[in-house]
Amino acid sequence: MPDERVLRAVVLDDGEMNNLLTVTALQPIAGCVAHDFTAPAEAIAFAAARAPEIGVFITDYEMPGMNGLEVIRAVRRVPGLASLPIVMVTSYDQRSLRREALEAGATDFLGKPADPVEIRARVSNLLALARAHMVQRDHAAELAREVAAAVALVEEREREIVSTLMRAAENRDTDTGDHIARVSAYVGLIAEALHLPPTERRQLCLAATMHDVGKIGVPDAILLKPGLLTVEERREMERHAERGWRILGGSASPVMRLAAEIALSHHERWDGTGYPHRLAGEAIPLSGRVVAVADVFDALTTERPYKQAWPPERARQYLVEAAGQHFDPAIVSAFLGRWPAVQAFLDSHRAGQMRGAA
């Protein structure tokens, strides 16, 4: 189906009779409305204000205050007009000027004196080109919307899968649901402070909720034990990292692959004394280093069967002291750089708990 939108032609010449000649020549062109100007600034402002509707810009070269080359450069700087067809009106013997005009961004030329038939023919062709570009742009925008919708659907399905998996984990530990929500929130704050791209931040926050999924296989007697674990119990607890990696690994989903990476690495330590593989420094995946800080901070500031909750300031001091040993110093710095947001989240979360208890 042909594109029937009306396109506007901007005609710029300091001579009103020249403008009248050009506008008259353009009148027979269907779907074209011509607007003439004698002042360059006014013509450029008009084109900028109605950029999506402008189909062609025709400018003379010799004008007071601002010549045609300067006009072309100014139009090209206007958002939305970078590919607009621009025609400069010159004498046929101005070859060097034409080269400069092409370098400035001119699309075509009209000779002086202008021939109405030539004006119509050239402008008709350029308007057809402009319409083709618009159709292509609209099609690209529609495809982008469809891709965004498909991606959103995939992400929603992934969230549903994760939610189902985490509900299974909650049956083992009454705090698991709250814990993963808090860890995900802290991970989001760290990711923002590290200036990670939005898509990467979303994936990291979602994947972080599965960091302890391997604990599904840990016996209740160990998982819920109120006292210290024995050496063998500790070994069994530590196996949850590799167990989580096996549960999540092998998926084609980027989120699941990231979650498997986190499950395996979030108990590694910056100094190489963690588990399961004793990785050190930047050999630990960034995702694991981020979740390590979020996970430990939440563990310290919440009550567990074997400990009371620490005040946030005490947990903050622990992170500072453990930076460079347990934690990546840059991740600790990023987290503490968002401290007001951390405190606001804690206050909001506790207020929600109190309302729920009431």
C-alpha cells in the first residue's frame, strides 16, 4: 500500500520572486505542501519544529547573514533531519561550490535560473526517497516493538520459572523468600552503582534470587540447626554451591546460565580461601562477587536459627573490615556508596513486616 502521508517542502531564498517560482512549480506534486522563507533562521526553526513531516529542504546559496553551506550544516545538526534530502540552488558554473555543498551534506542541486519542470522532477524523486526512508524507519520501529514485546514475554516466563523454583525452596526454610528478595534488592543497588547496563542489571537481580537453590538438597537437620555445624555438616552445607550449579547449569537461557555461575561462585572469597574452588580476586566472576556482598550483608542483618540480627551499622563495619579479604573492595565500595538507599530499603522492609504481623 503506497505511503499517503503529506510531506512538507521548505523553500529558502532571500528573493521572494524566486521563492514564488519554486513554490508554484511544486504545487502540482501530490502530497506535497510547500513553505517558503526569506530568513535562514526561520526556515531552519520551522524544519526543526516539524522534523517528522519535512520531506525536502531547498536552499539558495547566496543569502545575507548565512549562506547555503551554513544552512545545510545547520539542518544536518537538527535531530531527525540527518538524512533529509537537501537541495542547493546554484549556478551551473559553480563546480567548486558544489563539491563543498556535497561535503556539507547536500543531496542534489538545482541550476539557476530554475526550470519549473526540473524542479518538479527532482523534488518528486526526492520526496519518493523520503517516503521510502520513512516507511523503512516505521518498519524498523515496529520490529523493535515486536522484539521488545517478545523479550518481555521471555523474561516474564523466566520470572515465573524462577518464582516456582524459589517457592519450592521456601518450603525448606521460612525465611528463604524474604532473603532472596532482599539479596536481589541489594544486588540491584550494587549493579546501579557499578553502572551496569539496564538489561544486565535486570538479569543479575533475577539470577541472584537463585543463588542458594542448591540448599534444596541439604537435610533439614543441617539447614535448620540452631547451633554450630560439625565439620562434616559444614562440608555437606558447602556442597550446595556445586549442587546449585548442577541444577541450573546446561540451560540455553542467559539468566539461568548466570544463576548457575552465581550459585557456584558466591561463596568464593577475594583472598582465595572460599569454596568450592578457592578462586581469588578477579578470577571470581563479577556476579559471584556482587552476590557475596549482598548475601553476607543480609545474613548479618537478619535473625537466623543460630544468631541474632546485627544492627546495620555493625554489618557495614564488617564489610569494610573484610574488604580485600572476603570481598572485592570495589564491590564493597559500590554497596556502601548506596548506603542511604540501603537504609531506606531496610526501613521500608521492616515497616512492611510490622504491618504484616499486625
